[in-house]
Amino acid sequence: MDLFLQQTFAGLAFGGIYACIALAVVMIYQATDHLNFAQGEMAMFSTYVAFTLLHHGVPYWWTFLLTMAISFVGGVLVERIIVRPVEGTTVLNEVIVFIGLLVIFNSLAGWIWDYTIKPFPSPFPKEAPFGIKFIGPHDFGVIGVTLVVLAVVFLFFRFTPVGLAMRAAAQNPDSARLVGIRVGWMLALGWGLAAAIGSVAGMMVAPIVFLEPNMMLGMLLYGFAGALLGGISNPVGAVAGGFMVGVLENWVGTYVPFVGSELKLTVALVLIVTVLMFRPSGLFGYVVVKRV
Amino acid sequence: MALLEVANLEAFYGQTQVLRGLSFKLEEGSVTTILGANGAGKTTTLRAICGMVRTNGEVRFSGERIAGRATESIVRHGIAHVPEGRGTFVRLSAEQNLKLGAYSRKDAAAVADDLERVYQYFPRLKERRHQQAGTLSGGEQQMLAVARGLMMRPRLMLLDEPSFGLAPLLTEELFRILGTIRRERQVSMLVVEQNASLALGIADEAYLLETGRIVMSGKARDIGRDETVRKAYLGY
């Protein structure tokens, strides 16, 4: 039973990280119908920014907020300068730009900070509160931080005029323009928000997997799996999917003997293929039905 | 000075020219209708005014040049375009749709008043205000689209086939409300309509469009009496 609880909560911690990435991916997908393959590398790059800030003595939580802010601005700039020229051209154009961004951020990080593995601190106390035994202190903190971030994002989209305008712009760009919404800027804002949410995932996972330019590659796969499982058309579903993938991955790794920790990433791929085969809209996704 | 002045307006979809030099004026507080067969360029005329297609020529709104500007800047001058097929935000609630209509306004208190007023015009929308727009009936969605346009407090409304897909009773109801809105709020309207007799009933001026050109213009009641128009568009 202890093992089960331990694995479940550790899974929830990773699930929170996947949920952040899934949400970031879905936000851009909703507005553009494309998966941003560079989402993970942007998060990795943000984590290096945090690493540098910490290195210069900025306290952790200031670093955390500053990194989110810098990532937000970075995301907006990437959209305005690099992505915008190919928007609405062909699918292939956009996908190639996304893959290009992935390679660029990966190489840039290696070039600036080199490829050696770096330790990244956890901001949480050495022991979990209330003497809880079945969950590590960092895992406990990760669940808390990701839940807070996801809640803030949810409130933003639910209750602020800008959040509402962003949803409108994603759903129906033409009608959004007709009520005076600057759709182009909403898209840029979406990129900024996605980058900021991704940076949280990066900073939370770095203490576990250590900081290096390739640390987010696997994470991105899990994020995709979460987004697909929950439903790529439904942000709340994607978040739920992220948590489910985290837990599922740990259960399978623990209880299915031949999987172990080596084949865990396969779980994500199997999930992606299964969902696409049997329920392409995901568990909570909207099935697009057109009236004629 | 006319509220809307269009001169030598041409519009293109890719290489295809759809409007071939339209010129007309719309006075403040008046209702103008554009009649014509399918493919004559009625919808394109409205889209061209709002900068949703590539255009040449001149469009002035209350004296200011608006041709060539971005749609979102044009509508902020006070032009509410109610597109054909409604264009509601189907996964947002009816009330969120209405609030988005007032997105460009900064006067929150007046927006709240207008929301109440719009609910008086369309009581059905008040009943359904928390329902997702996509789950409303066709008629309710059309009402929602018009109501969303009103939330902008527009000086000009561009109405594209407001009777599209509506039962005759609902269509009558909608045009009655449009008449009320026009009287009470002095909103000018440019109406594109398949149902020519309804449109002529509400309009002061009328233009007849054929393959991207204006072939006839005049007072709505004169056009309504014209023999050729009656035969071609009114069907009696």
C-alpha cells in the first residue's frame, strides 16, 4: 500500500509538470490548429534563465516570478518576430518553423551554458509538512505550485476581459475582429502565456532530472500524451490528461514487470497511438460536428 | 456630410474581382438596403467596408478614410457588422458573447445599462444568458448576433441576411425589433437581404446590385413599385 501511495503521489507531481506543458501546447493549438514542437525547448531555455538569475544571487521565488515574466516577453517576441510571417500560410511552413525553433533553442542553450549536466535547486523544505511519509518534499511542492499556476490561468480565462477576448479570438477570429479584438496580439499573448506556463514546468522538473539542454524532450512527449488523452480541444481536459499520464506512467513502471523505468517513455507513445486510434478527440474533447 | 461614403469600391478574392466600382452614400440615421441575386456581391460589399477583403477605392466613415485599415480598427469607429451565418462564439455563453460585443468600450457602467436594454429587446436571450451560444436555436443565435452588434453602441450596423435560416414569424419579429432599435437609438443600417419585400419595408434607400455593379438606385418605396424589380426580386 505504501508503495502504491508513493508511486501515485510521485506520479501526480510529474503529472502537474505534464499538465503545464499540455496546457501550454493546447493554448497555442486552439488558436492555430498546430502543435508547437518547440514548447519543451522554450521551457528548458527559461530554466537556464532561472539558473543564471540564481547564480547571480537572486532569491528563489523572485527568480521564479522573474523567469515567468521574462519567458512571457520571450514568447510574445518569438510569435511576433519568427512565427507571425508564416502564420496562415501552409501547415508544413508552420511545422518547419516550430521544429526550427526547437533546434535553435536546444543549440543556443548548449552554446551559452554548455552541455554538462547542472544541478538545479528545489525551493521546498527538506521534509514534507505534517510528517507525511509517502510523498517527497519536492513532489509535494511541485503539486502545490502547479495547481496554483493552473488555477490562476483558469481564473484569468474565466473572469478577465482579456482572457475572454483570447478565447473568442481562438474560437472565431473573424467574428473577434468584428467586435474590435486585435486577434494578432491575442495570439502573441497566447504564446507569451504558454511560454510562462512552460517555464514553471521547467523550473519544477529541473531539480529532479537535472538541468541540461535535452531535459525537456521526454517531458514534451508526456505533455503531448496528456493533451491528447484529455482532449486537445479542451484546456481543462488537457490538464486532467497531464495528471493522468503522470500517475499512469508510474503505475505501469512499478507494476508491469518488463516496463520498469527504462521503458516508461514508451508508455507515453503507446498512449498517444491508442488515443489517436480509438478516441481522437480525447476523453473530454469536443467532437466537432458541423451542421449543414 | 453622409455617415458612410463609398466611391469606386472594388473588391477581390484572390484574382477574382467581385465588386466593380461601387459608389453610394448612406445618411446618418437612415436605413439602406442592397438587393441582388446570389453572387451579385452583396455580402462582399459589407465585407469590403469592414476591410475583410482586398479592396481598391474609397470608403469614408463620418468623413474619415477607413479603406485599407485593419478590420479591428475600422469597427472601433462604431461599425457593427452582423455577419451572414451569425458568427457567434459558439462555446461561450450568450452573455459572454454580448459582453464581447462591448469589448472596445471603456464605459463599464453604460455597458451594463446597454446589456439590460438589449435584454429588453430580446427577452429570450435573457432567459438563455448562461447557455452556450452553440446550443441556442438558429433564431436565438441570429438575435444574439444582432444583440452583440448593438452592445458596441454602433453608429452604423451592417446586417448580412438577418433572416437567414429563420422561420417567417421569427423573421418578422426580428425586423420589428430592428425598426424599434432604429427609432429609439438612431442607428443607421445597411441591410443585405434575400427577402426583398421585408428589406424594402424597413429601408429608406435601396440599391440593386448585379455582378458587382449598381444597376438601379432610389427611394426604397419607388424601387419596390418598379416593374422589373418586382418581377425579378419580389416575385409578384
